[in-house]
Amino acid sequence: MKIITQLSAALLALGIVSQAGADPVVYLTGSTAFRSTIMTAILNNTGTNNGGVFDTGSVTYVTYGNSVPTSCNFAAVHGTVNGSPVFLDCAWSGSEAGIASACNTALQNQDRNGNTIPLAGSPETWLNVSNVTLNGSAISTNPPSSVMESSSHGADLAQSDTSQAISWTPFVANTPTALKDFGVEGIVTFTITRNNQSGNSGSGIPTGASNEWVDCGNVTLPQMNTLLSLGALPAGFISGNTNDNDFTVYCVGRNLGSGTRMNMLGDSAYGAHRAVQQYSVGYGIEETPHQNALILTNEGNNGYESGGDVGKALGILGSCQQADPFNGGTGWFAIGYISPSDALNAGNFGGAPTNCWLTVDGAFSNNGNIENGSWWYWGHEHLLGKYQISGTALTLGNVLFNAGLNTLATQNFGSNPLGHDAAIQNSLMHVHKNGDTGFPLPGQ
């Protein structure tokens, strides 16, 4: 026996490397806003009674795309469910892309010039579980093509920040779009923030922030909707101070595959399917790789594929000191919509309106304001299964749904009113929404 074969056999016996090929594979995609919550459940190795998906001690995994495993773009996870081994193959591309992938259909996007282009992840291309080593690695780069499956195909399960009622891929009975809704696992949260500026003054205001950046610590809902529509506004339009008009504020956001975008446009009454104008920071969305440089590009109705990419864009420092590349003003800054976890992971901090995060009509994004109705930008997190889902995929869907509920409870998500949790337990909500759009109403 060759040494490498002996080593692999030894690792397999210790449970450090899982054997690929013999066990069923279930494919999961969808929401990047809920990714940190459900990946916490998936990687939990203490069993289903403690919020995990798999049996105690059975989890092995590898993740790609971020040094934080719960913020990964791709993951291959192996474990047992009620004693039966299974692979869970994860690719996080956004709620709407996830719904389309579960329907095994292609969702179309628009490039910066308004041309129709395919949306990544609909359907998804997955890790080939036979080509990866499940040793607990969190690999910060995206996987090479050599470890991907050769062609795209639909998902078995998809996390979504909204239901199919407002989806770009709506439910049609007796067709592949008739997805199974396992239910609402919890409330998925979002925030609105300015881009980072350099330095820490000790006062909560970055030392690199301009007066215009500071003055725009609050935005009204009509102003936010105008920014979404036009893509750029004089800072004085938001602050009310005409001396601020030497700065321009630019909108940064997500593409058509995003539940974060769908909630932003639907919750604000802007119009869930209405076109927007958005910008990228760093490098154009259609070009790669992302650069840590102040390159501002008009993306039209397009936007970033993931919340992590929005976080990176809003984390590039120094825009207040750069001349406005489009309107010729003294400087500029950006406002973006994003999940709290993606913002915080990128160093875009909240805690007070004098930091990066904005108030909207005087209300701040935190657990307590969401639970009591002051903050309206949140959604119902659904788990959806493919048409006529059955067998191992159905079993894992039921376990995953319960793990989502249990994780929110065991992690006490939403229990700190001043916290910024990625999700909130349903039981803590004192308000409700009748559907996927509109503002909170009293009562559960």
C-alpha cells in the first residue's frame, strides 16, 4: 500500500477525512444574509438537540471563499443524520438565485449597460465532494475549477429571505416551480450603512470622515427611495445642509438574485421588481478580482452577488478624501444595504448613528427596534425544497428546518435588544408582516 493511501486510510479511520462517492449528496443554496445562521447549525458538531443538523461528533467539512467558515461562498459537509451518512453541498448565491436553482431554471440579470446576462447560481455549480478534503479547513479563496462539478444543476434546498409570492420565479402548481415551503425559521435582519472611513477618533466618528459624511447620519425613507431610483444624490439632499452639496452620495447594493435587495425594495414600498441605479466600489462587478481600491463604477440595475462583496466594497477606506469621479465635487461616500453579519465581518461597525450605520427616520437597526416595529427592514426566512422533494433530501430538509429554529433558540438570537443579530427568533417578535412587503403591524 502506498504511503499516501495508508495516510488517507488512517485519517478516515479517525474521522478526519470523509470518504466521498458512496454517500448521497444533498445540495443547499440561497440566502447570504441567513448564511451565518444556518452555517452555524450545519457546522455544529454537538448534535440536533443543541441546534445542529448532524449527529453528535459526525461532522467533517471544508469551506471556501472566506477565512470565517460561517461566511463561506461554498462548503462541503459530511455527517450522519439519524445514523445515515450524507454529504451537504452548499453554495451561497442569494435568495432569488437560490429559488431559481431549486426550480432548476436560469434567472436573467442585467449588466451595467442594460444587457441581459445569466445570473450566477441559477442553477448553481457545486463543489465536487469527491475532489475535496474534509479536514475542517476554512480556505479564504474561492475553489479552483478542479474541485467543481463539471456542469451546473438545480438545488434540493434553498434558504430564502422571502417567499415565492414576490419571487422572480413564482410558484406555479404542478410544475418544477412548485417548491415545498418548510416554513419560516425566523426573522432575517438587515441594516443600512455608510461606507467606512479611516481611523478611530475615540468619539465613534472615524478620523477620515468629512463633515458631509457625519451630517448624513440619518436618512428618511423618501430620501432612501430617491437614492435607489437615481443612484446618486448631493449629500445636502439628505442632510438638509446646502453646504454639504460639494459631496455626492452613491448607492451600493445587490443584484436580482438577492433577497437582501428584494426585502429592501419590497419593505420600503419602493417596488420589489422596480429597477434601481447602483454603483460598485473597488472594481466593476463584471470584472474580477475585487480590488481594495477606490474605483467607483456605475453598474446600472446590477449589483453585487453576495452581501460579503457589499461589505468589502463598503470597507474600502478614504472616499471622503477622493475627488468625486463622476460629478467633480470635493469628495464622495456610499450608502449600502446589507445584513448586519456581513457588515460587521467587513469591519463596518454599528452601535451608534455616529458610526457607519444610519438611522432611518430616526430609528436604528438593532434587535429591539426590529422586534418592536421601529425598524421595518427585515424579512421572513423560509426554507424551500425542490418540486416533489423526497427521500434523503426531504429528510435533511426537515432536519435543517428544525436546526434553524433550534440554533436561533440555543444561541439566544434576538435576546439582547441592543444587539445586531443576523436573525431573530419568531417568538421574540411583537410585530408581524402579512407578507413579504410593507411595514410591520402590531401583534404576532
